Amino acid sequence: MLLPRQRQARPGLIFFLTIVLVLTCGLRADTAKSIEDLALQLAKLDQPAARLAVLPFTDQSGRITEEGSLIQERLTTVLVNQGKFQILERRMLDQLLRENARELTGLMADRPDRLGQLLGVDILVLGTTARLGQVQEINARMVRPQSGQILLAARAQILEGVAHREDPAALPPSVQIALLLDTSGSMDGLIEQARARLWKLVSELAYAEKDGKSPQIEVALFEYGNDGIAAGEGYIRMVSPFASDLDAIFAALVNLKTNGGQEYAGQAIQQALRRLQWKDERAVYRTIFIAGNEAFQQGPIDFKEAIREAQSRGIIVNTIYCGERTQGEALGWASGALAGGGAYMHIDQDRTATVEAAPQDAEIRQLTDRLHDNVLPAGPAGKSELAREKLAQKSAAGKQADIDRALFSARKASSRSWDLVSRYENGQLDLDRLKEQDLPADLRGKDSREVRKILDQRVAERKAIQDRLTALRRERQLHIQRSAPAASPALDDAMLRAIKKQATGLSFK
């Protein structure tokens, strides 16, 4: 069975971070799907922008179990990505649990009003788990704490229960980058550079490795300093939470508009820390890049306070001043980077964002088309995803760095959950359980031996294409380095220098 593609959060609606007792968890595919369906039922509640806390689920005796914490994490993640509620920040709940561990279960059972007041939320998500033979039943309730009224209830059943948590060392490496862009009236050039150079940045990251594994890459986007955003929100908007669908991030960048504003750098950093779902595994490179051109000290939140919070969580803060280096130093941008354990950079935000051409580009485009022909989409959802990917590559053509996007997609080709070749290559495909309606025309009517032969051929072809693209990428980089004239620093150049240095310190290559 294929997992459905996770829906991306709608921009600008979420205050969020995962609320959990455990640092990391792993769920089987069928378990994850059942809990996701449960979360989608809860998300039907018509209470947009309500403040919500997801609590760990308990067993029938009222004890908080590991399985209850794993269910809590998965529910929180899916609800966050719905973009409908304001989810209580994780660190706040963790602290509450530590300080009130003895009375927590009592509050959950008997005093939801007190618990809601303590957390400052409008709705509590509570739940229980129970074993019914080999089936585990999960019951969830959305409760208004002031009155105890149940607003919505939902149920899910899972065969054999929730899987155990995974060893963090066995998890794939990850890169999380939060990009905070000043969208005040003078920053059109910065936004244009971000639009034009996003794919170059992520394609470089896609070819990094840690312990021989390619990292999962997630990018989040905030804008700040824009008068079009309410003053009560600090003129700050979360455009997108962490997303691995970089086409969605690119689309969000295209829609950014500049508009006057007060640039509160400290508050923007604090919101990125508290509203994003930062991973805690030790294999993660986590960083914030904040770019702007006004005094770094502005706003109600002391930037030093926000950066201390980032340091306590191992998140690096890098600053990018849009203007002359010495001017940025005078305005506090260098001090912000020094405090955040990151790099201070300056760029010319008015530099024209150009797309480099190279002799290798024609072959790269041809091989990208061959990679699209190499896939075997599973069912209607797979066909839809393939069509979306082809359209995204076409829309990026020429003016928006289609080559860098193609190189990124080629590197990530083996991680497509909707492609039978990718799943077979990764050992995640059970040929005996495939349904006829999920098979593309190339595989229908064939026995498992014939199907395996076709898949083996596709995997070998894909590897040959990817190897050639890797070689072409190196040749292209050398050509551009030799032929490109010296220019003032741009956004992607500054970010890549910092990323390479910092990620190397975490054993990325």
C-alpha cells in the first residue's frame, strides 16, 4: 500500500511545534496511516486559529505509556501540517510535564479547566488506548477545558499496535533550514535572489552525505518587517513550516511581496524557534538564516534572549546583512551571528539574480526527462505526482534555474514513495501484496518474476543516469567557476559558505 502524500500546511496560520515526551519515534506504515486518518478527523473541527494542546495518550488505567507518547507525536505532526490550529510550543509543555508530573494525569482526568488555564489553550486533545486482542483501539477527544464539553471525538484501530521508537543513530541524516526574509519596502532584490537561487542552494545540499547517506532536506520560510502583517504578530508571518516539497517553498517565494514595515529580528528568530517543528536527533544540521538591512536590536524581544534559546537547543543562527559589511557590523548583525554560534555575512541585495549557462545543460535536461520516463507510478496518486513533478520542472525552466532543480530532483529520485522503482530499490516493496489497480500498464498481467526483472532493469538504468548526472554536475561547476566574472556576494553564495563549514563540523561531507 502506498502512503498518501502529506498535505502541506497553508501559509500564515500556524503557531506550532511538536508537543512530546520522547525525542524521536518510528511508526509502521499502516500505523502511521491510521493515526493520520485519526488526526484528519480531528482537524474537521470548525475552530480556526484555536489554541490547542495535544497531550500524551493514556492506557485504560490512566497511565501515560510510551505508545501514548508516540501517538501524541504523530497526531501533533499531522495537525500542525493542516495549518488550522495554533499548537502549543513543545518546550512549554515539556517543562510543564517535568514540573507537574505527579498531578498531570489527575488534571487530565478531573480538572481539564485547570489544565487549560495552566497551558493557556482553548482546546485539549485527550485520548486513551486499549488492546482488543491483536487490535489496538485509539479514542481521541477534543475538549473545551473551561466547560469540559467534548467538541469532537474520533477513533482508530491499528492491527498489532504502535511500533517501538527507533534508535536515533539509525535515522537518516537531516538538514533543517529556516529562512527568515525581511520583506519591507526596500528588499525586493533580496526576495528575487531567494527565488532565483533556492534550487542552487538545495541541489548543493542534496549532494552532501553523512555516514554514506544522503540527507533529508527541509526548508521553512518566514517573512518579517511587512506592514501587510498585523502589528500584534510583530509584522511576522510563517509562510511555510518545514517542508521537503521544495516546489511548495519556491511557489511561496514567488508570492512574497514587499511592503514597508518594522523589522524585529529578535522576535522573528524567537517565533521561528517556537513555531517550527525542529528535530532533536543528533544526525540533524539545524540552522536559521535571517536576512535584512535594519538595526538588529529593534523590536520587543531582545535578540540576545532569542539567540540564547537557540543555543540551548543546538540551533545555529546565521545573519545576512543586505548592504556594506561595516554598516551591518555597526547595526548589530555581526553581534547576532557571534552570539548565535553562526556566521555573519553581507550581500548586495540589488545584485541581479542571473542563471548561469554551461555546455553540460542540454545533456542534463535530456537525462532529467529519462529519469521521469524511468519511474513506475503506483495507482492514480502516483500518476498525479509524476504529472505534478513534470509540470514543476517545466515551470522552473530557464528563468528559474531549471538545471539546479533537475540536479536536486535527480539526487532525490530514489526517495519517491509513489514510485514502485524507488520503493523496490529501497527494499520497501512487497511484490506479493501489490494490487492490480496500483500497477502501471508496464506491469499488469505479469507474474512476480517478470515484475522483478523489469524493476531490476529500471533500478540499473536509474543508477547509470544518476551517476552521469553527478559527473555532469561536477563538470558544470568547474566550467562556471572558471568562466564566471568576479561579482559582489549574493544570497546563495553566502549561505552555502556557512552551511558547508557548519555541516562539516557535524560530519557531513
